[in-house]
Amino acid sequence: MTENPAQDTPPNRLSVNPRSEYFDADKLQRGIGIRFKDRVQTDIEEYCISEGWVRVQAGKTMDRKGNPLTIRLNGPVEAWYEDLGENPPVAKKG
């Protein structure tokens, strides 16, 4: 593990879309695990822990520019780095 525990928890908000201001390739390279409403999810496009929401793709629907349409779902969100092994520090609201 690293010396700084603040670097062991993912950011409050992160997106997989390179056009987003919340995109961070270095943090995504580490692998982020997301738990939404007590279920581990692998299809999250963007999340915000403090506001309690995630964005997921709405099927195969695309907008006129070719970007996938997303739906915002509200609920408790937890995130962790998958490269830290078993029982990593979890970022959650509260």
C-alpha cells in the first residue's frame, strides 16, 4: 500500500468519458470498483459519491453525435481502487 491514505480512496466524482472534465486516465488505469445500492456494478459511466448518483448507458441508444445516452440513477454510492487487494479503503458519503 502507499504511504498516503488520501491517495488510496478514489475521487468524489469520476467519469470514463474522455470529453468530461471529471475524466482521469491515471485513476481509471488503477481500476475502480463501484457499489451502487449494495450491488457491485461494472457498467457505470460516471459517478458522484457526495451527491449519491451514477450514470449508466441507456441500452444501445445514441445521440445525434454518436455518444451513448445515459440515465442518472440516485442512491448510495461507494468506490474503491481494485488494485489494493482485499479490504481496500472505501470512499463513501458520510
